[in-house]
Amino acid sequence: MEHFIFASQVQFRGLFQMILVLGIGGSFPYGFHISVINYPSVHIRKFINETWIERHGSPLHPETIMLLWSFIVSVYGIGGFLGSICCGYLTTKYRKKKCQMCTNLIMLVAALFMAFSKTAKSFEMILVGRFLYGIGTGFSLNIHPQYVGEISPKKLRGFTNSTVAVFLTLGKLTGQVIGLREILGSEALWPWLLASSGLSALVQLVTLPFFPDSPSYLLIQKGNEEACRKAIRKLWGEGDHQAEIDDIMKEKVTMTSTKTLRVLEVIKERSLRWQLYILMTVMTTLHAFPLCIFQIYFYSFEVFHTAKFEEYLIPYVSLGVGLCECLSSILCVSLFRLEYTYTWFVFCFSFSAGATISIMVEIFSQSFRPSAFLIVGCINWMGLFVLGMIFPLIVVSDSNWIPPSSLQLCPNTKPAQESPRPVRGAAVGLRSNVAGKNSCFDTCPGFWSLLFPGVLSNATGT
């Protein structure tokens, strides 16, 4: 067994190297930006207020500062949404490798905005940098799972797909480690903390040109069988890979009778109905919980501060959460080496969603894959933006509020101050929060009225 593992590592050395390069600039930045933004939150809010005083001679209201801070955090989701929308069309037209390299350039520009925001005394540069980071990760989070699935042979595809989650959690953990005040989380160094993501983009920009396009792209889209065989030898080593090439040829024959479908065409296509059902099931079960968890990463300082944790302990508590998540992802990858992996799947399904987002690589052919990932990305990023905007209100709310979805899953669970309906409990929490004057809702009432129709009007008396 050990000899087989060693032989596999030697044979597929090129594949493992490319997995590392794709991960560094793929899902790694997504996880990094999920966790790192929380650590300089106090310094950034102070910087916003000081900048405003220098410009206008008067400080901002704390609620307005919180609103601006929430938008800085959440604009990442808007950028990701735009990146996801553009990704499907651009990767089909210009290939995944070229698009990923252009994404690295966007990330480097964003890093420059972050690095010099404090020197320029402009919190708007943080906003722009965060938005550009969102666009970049919107691209890379769509490209990475597709690319890594296409460069791997069938027998290793489960392993390679799971590395997407590993690099995502490594990104979170890295952001939590370098965000400590002893490293880059201090008041003097926080701009460089936010700009440090540019290093991973630079590494991938320099190294990715040395690796080939995916074999399926070279054979199906370019029609170059010789380049396909050369890429396979570089990634998978010498050996008999004719069976894999035959599978790609079968897919090419199938695709000659079909065209690359856009999102609306994929939704209307009857032959893809079951794949869409699976996609929506995975989205509703798998993404609902992580999106809520991501808000804990975004606002962990506010959450733990509200929970009466000592301020100096909060970064280390967050680091412990990230370390556990990272170890869990690595453990899941190691399970693929065991026999009877389907029994482990049942075990995992007993306490979590089971299937991961990488299942989209398996159930959609190459012509439908960009549109499928576009649907997944848009729902994910918009959920991230909306939850990022409303989560601070839940944290600072005086009421004991539980999301309605949690009450549906646990019908015997009730808020400490029971209300007739979960939505009514949310309304009570919001009303108690906006009862005072000059709240953040007064700053942009139209936006909040769209999010909470009928609630804010009663709370503010309008």
C-alpha cells in the first residue's frame, strides 16, 4: 500500500504541483478574505471616523460608522456576484487559464488600493479594494473547481475536488494567523494585512504559465489531440492513459450535437432537469449554513464582544474555530484513501450536508458547466452580501432573536422571549434597535425598507 502511494505521488507529481498552484490563487483567497477582514475592524472604524473629522470637522455617529463598516464588509459579495456573472462567458471565450491570470492582476490592483488607503487618508480606497477582491474571487472560485476537476484522472477526481475545500479553509486559517496583533493585526500594519492577499495572486501569476490547459479543453475546444496527450503526460506522468482520452473523445462527440448553453437555456433544458434539482438541493442545504458561519467570521469581534469575551481573547477564539475547520477538511481528504468510501459518505451525511459543491463538476458536462457554476455563484454571493448587511443588526439587537429557518428545523426551540411567530420576533428585535434617533436606518432608509418591508415603518413611526 505504501509503495502504491509513493508511486502515485511520483507519477502524478505534475498534477499535485498544479493543484497547489491553482489552490493558492483559487479558493485560498476566498477563505482568506472571509476571515481577515474581521481583525482590523476596530482600526478601520477608527480610521473612518478620523478621516471624516479631518474632512468635515465633526465625528460620525456610531451607527453611521457601523453602516459604513457593514458596507465595506458586504461589498465583497457584490464584487463576487459581478465576477460570477462574467466568469461563464469569459472562460468559454478566452479559456480558464487566461482568465485566472487576469484575475490575479485584478487582485494585485486591489492589494495596492488596500496598502495605500491609510497613507492617502481615504476609506473609499478600502471600499474599492474590497470590491475588486470580490470580483477576483468571484472569478477564481468558479474557475478553480472546474479547472482542478478537468486536469485530474477519474480515479483521483474525488481527491482533487476535495482540495478546493482544503485551500478555502487554509485561507481562513492563514487570515486568522497573520491577523493577530503580534503579526499584522496592529493599528500601524492593518493596511498591509489587507494587502497581503496580493502575494498569493503574485505567486500564481508567475507559476501558472508553466502549466498546461486542461486536457479536455485542448481536445474538445481546441481540437488538438497532440497537445492533449502532451498535457496528460506532463500532469499524469508516463503510462497508458488511452481510456481517459477515449472518455474525452466520447464527450467531444456528444458535444458536437449540442452547443454551450447559457443560464436561461440550461434552466429550460429538460434533459438537465435532474441535475438542476440536485444543484438547488445542494445550494439550499449546503450554502445556508456556511453563509451564516461566514458572518461569524466577518463580525466575530462584534459577536464575541456581545457575548462578553475579553477583547484580547477574541482573535485566539476565532483562530481556534478556523484551526478545527482546517483539520476537518484535511481529514476528509484523507478519507478518500480508505476503502468503501461510500460508508464514510453516509457517516458524514448524518451530521452535515454530505455532498459538496464540487459535485457540480461531476454531474454537468463541459458545455453546461460554466452556466451551472454561474447559477451557484450568483446565489452564493448575493446571500453573502445580504447577510453581511443585516447581520450587525442582529448582533447589536437587544432582543433574543433566532432565525426562522432554525425554528423550522427545531420546532421545539423557542426564543427566550417568546413571540407568536419567528418573523414577529425579528420585528421586535429590529424595533428595539431603531427606537432611538439618529440610528443607521436614518442614514439610508430606502435600502433598509427594501430589506424589511413593513417592519421599519412601524418601528420608526413613518
